[in-house]
Amino acid sequence: MFLDFFLLLKHQGIPVSLVEYLSLLEALDKGVIQKNIDEFYYLCRISLIKNEKHLDDYDRLFGLYFKGIETITDESLFEIPEGWLTKNGERLFSEEEISKIKAMGGLQELLDRIQELFKEQNERHQGGNKWIGTGGTSPFGAYGYNPEGIRIGQHESRHRRAIKVWDKRDFENLKDDVELETRNMKLALKRLRKITREGTEEELDLQQTIKKTSENAGMLELKMLPKKKNNVKILLLLDIGGSMDDHIALCSQLFSAAKYEFKNLEFYYFHNCVYEMLWQDSTRRWGEFISTYDVLNKYNSDYKVIFVGDAAMSPYEIMMKQGSVEHYNEEAGIVWLNRLKNKFSDLVWLNPLAKEEWKFTRSVQMIEEFTEKRMFPLTIRGIGEAVDALRR
């Protein structure tokens, strides 16, 4: 049982031993965890990984080997999850059907067409390819499929193909008090700290006091110096909501580590791409947002900017006026990104997606080009590389 996974770790250079593998099997046999993939992940990690430097490789290999598994079952646990029954009422599309569904041809065509439909449509539609409805192949509606459309009245994303969402969406703030798993991030971020002495002279300089007292033939002369302070200034810009919901735990760990390490830390949220407004409280973002211009004017250019986001979005959101998935932005996202880059030259982007996946998403490639190849994976190694880039 799980021998192939053990051998995979070993062949990839992670120093796992047979004793550790047998301990894992014993723990499973005694039922120390529930039949849950998350608990199994942590049990394997505790049993097999001895050094924190192997955590990134372990995560990658675990995800590769157990990809798609949500629960570990046996004959006594053969139950259908409630969510499966709920989705029986939705239309499921085959690969052949999906390949035949064509995009309308761009953002402006979609906006023009939906305005026409608002004038023409007067009843509910289900399963069609034209009207605003559900379960069909129309670009407008919910619980269907279209490679490029406007999602209306659907609780959450299913295919992540919408280029606009016709709903008011509520996001949650990241937690800043998460301690589990933040130690390695703190160590990686610590190298960015800039320690200098400034302010009033209130700390004893022992070496200079000894030197001056010796020069005075034993007459005590106290020498003081300013306290050491961490003067690095960080502006943290965090993508929140949508596809980033998959990475909330990881981003919360980074947020906690950053708040611990940096006294001069400012943070703001955005969704997918930066536009004319940012916010600091996602639960009240529709009424208490901050102008991006105000942020640009508030902070000096010596701030180091760290973006955190998967950069997975429609290219329209980056390059086009009115391209935002949520509102009609008067200027393209790239305009605002370049304003930030022109003001803050020390800038990096941390991406929670695995680096080997970046090449499959055009928007990720575009953001990587914007950062001038200063995008790094949100791993311990990636954070270290980002810190080195900010120190140059």
C-alpha cells in the first residue's frame, strides 16, 4: 500500500527510509486520521519528511501522485457525496460538444450583443445557445458552458471561462494571525530586512565606551548610539477572490509572515488585475475602497512592491478598457500596472500556481512580461529568489 509513492519520493532525492514508511502504515492501520486526503497529506509529511528544505518537493510530488483524489475510501465508506446529487440537475458537456462551441469574438461583441438581448428577451430560457439562460451554450447566463462569456446569477465559477461576472461578489480578508507553516516564510523574508541605526542616541555603545575610558586613563566616558531599526518598506498587493480562493491558506501564511517580519508594511487587495481602486477590507470593499492614485501619491518610491496572485484571468482584463470581469474600468489594467512600476522600481510578483503551469495561461505570461521576468512561485525557494531580486 502506497509503496509506489514512497519509491517516488526516494527516486526524486528525498531521503525517506523504510522505518518511516512502516511507521506511516502503522499509523494508518491504527486509524489516527480520518479517511480524508488533507489529513493523509499531513500524516505522510510528518512521517516521511525530516528537513524543511524538502517540503516544496514533497508538495509537488504528492500533488502529482494523488492528483484528483479527494477522499480515501474502503468498502465500509461507499457513500455518494451530497454535492454530486445537487449537480445532477446541471447539464454536463462532453469534450466533443465543448470543442464545437465557439467564442463570439471578443469583449466588445459580447457587450453589444447582451445589450440587444436585454431589449429582445422577455422570458426564461433553459439549455439554449442564444438567450440569457441556464444550462446552455449561450455566452450569457449560468450553469452552462461557453469559452468566452458573461456569467450571470451563478453562485461560483465552474469552468472559469467568464470574462465578466454580472453579480456583486463578496470576498473574505486574508488572515494575519496564522502561525502554522509560516516559520519558513519568515526565514526567507528575513533576508530582505534592512537594519540601520537612526533616531536619538539612547543605546550604550560598549566598544566605544571601553575605548574612550581607556584613552581617559580610566575616567569613565559613556558613548551612546541610536537603536537598530528595520527600515525596509513593503507595499503588499494581494489578489483576492475567484481562482485565488484555491490558495487562501497559502496566502494567509505569507500575509502572517510578512506582518511579523516588517514593521513598515502596507497592504491592499485587488481582484485579478489592479485598476482605479484598491481596498483593505474585502467585506466592505464596495463602500470603502481606496483610490489607486491615492496609494501612488501616499507612498515614497523607496517602497518595495510585492504582488501576490495567480495572474489567471482573461487577457482583456489586462489590455482593454472595460475589460475588468466585475466593472467597467475606464483605463486598461496594464495602464495601472505600469503606473505602479514607474513609481516603484523594486517590484516582484509571487504566483501560487506551480511554475510549470504558467506557460498554459496567456495572462500569466503577460504579467510575467510586465514584471520583466520577476515573477516567482509562491514557495519557500520562490520567496527566497524574490527577496534576492528585491535586494539587487
